Amino acid sequence: MPRISGAQRGGGVQAVVFALDILEYIAQHQGSVGVTELARAFDTTKSRMHRHLQTLMTAGYLVRDPQTERYRVSARLVALGQAVSEGFEFARAARDLTRELRDKLGHAVVLSQTEDEGVRIVSLVPSKSSVEIAVKPGSVLAFHASAQGKISLAFGDPSLSQRVLAGELPMNTAYTIGDPDRLKAEIDLARKRGWAAAPNEAVIGLNALAAPVFDALGHYAGAIAIVDSIQFIPENPSVAQVREITEVAAQISRNLGYRGGQAIHAAAVRARALGGAA
């Protein structure tokens, strides 16, 4: 690992970069590391190294063994790394399928995953339209006012839906669901049919159609959705749209190792069987 000196890193972010390099060094060792070894590796003083280590401990990313006085990464950092890894795995498993879905239907296709405050958009394949209508990667959508959010509430941790239903439901538009009983009915419906929509609920004129994706253990991994003007994804999505989104969601789930619960994606089967209504 390259050594860092004050001359090498300038500006107000020097301390941040240094702290990240320390975390990387300790993580690569897959064990505990002493302050002397760290100071030597980074060609700096023990006092300076100690200050950074204390900051990282306070932030919860390192722990110190009181007996050996050596440092190792914390469970919090491990969990963060796992979450990032799962996010990359999810996007990788869906990459070709999302582009094929966009090419087939023409709408923007997004992947999202659940966070404490809402669902975060982790990937976007732009639509074919010359007028782009979509959501930016990295943005967070409200649980109660988005198709992806409803899917998270329907198939994610039950405690999440309990928390959201018990909290405030801000009205983004006049069509946003602000009543807990009505939202619960929407969640139950999404769970029953395997997909959810949110016409005009986040922004007037916008709709999304989302379906759940599951991992190898059968846990909810995230949602795939098509996003477009309500002119092209109506309040009651077409049979073809429902069939395509649920079938692609099922394929992504299989790519992640999911092998059970085919009834979860039964909306696609019912759409084919009925030939006209999902």
C-alpha cells in the first residue's frame, strides 16, 4: 500500500482519505493491527495515527481489544461491506435483463433496494423516448408513494410496514395515499398479485410498475420497475406490462439463486392464463 504523508494529500479531505486508507489496510489484514505497525506502514507518527483510530472507533467502524490494544474492523463495517456487495450482486444479476426489458417495452427500467428512510434507486436504464421521464440513480423514494416502496412493504421485513403504517404519510400529490388503512390494503394487494403501481402518487403524470426480486435464501432483495408517463403506463397497467415485469423479476431472482415460491410471481402466470387481465 502506498504511504501517505501530509505533502501527498492536500485540501480539507486529507483526513478523510487518510481514515479510509487506514480502514482498507486493517480490513486487508483480516485481523487485528497495532498502532505502531500502522504508523510505520503509513510513515506517520503514532500520535497522529492514534487520533485517527480514535475517530474511527467513535464512528463505530473499528473496535479495540483492551487486552492487546490492537484494532480490527467492527461488525458495523462488515455489515456495510455486505450491503454494498449485495447491491452490486443485485445489479449484476439484472444487468442484461433490464436492458432487454427496456428494449422490449421502451420504458425506463430501474432497480431499487430498501433503506431505513425509503427505497434507493441503485440502477437505471433510460427509456427509448426522446423525452426522458425517470428517477435519478441514488435518489430515495417514499415507501408509501412509490410502486417500489409498496413492494418493499409487501415483501420486506414485516416490521418495516408496521413502522411506516404507524408513522406520517406525507402527501406528495393529491393522489398520494395518506390513509394507513388504504395503504395497508395496497400492501396486501401487492403481496397477493405480485406487483404494484403508483399512478400520480409521487409526481403528477408519472407512474411505475414494480415487482419483487428474491435472493438465494428467499429473502426480499429489491424491486425492478418500469417508469414512464401515465400515458404509457396507465393506472391499470396492461397485461403485457404486468407479464413482462413479473417474468423479468422471476428471472433476476433465479440469477440470484432463488429456487422456491413460484406463486410469488404468479401474476405473470395468471396474465397468460386469462389472456386479458392480470
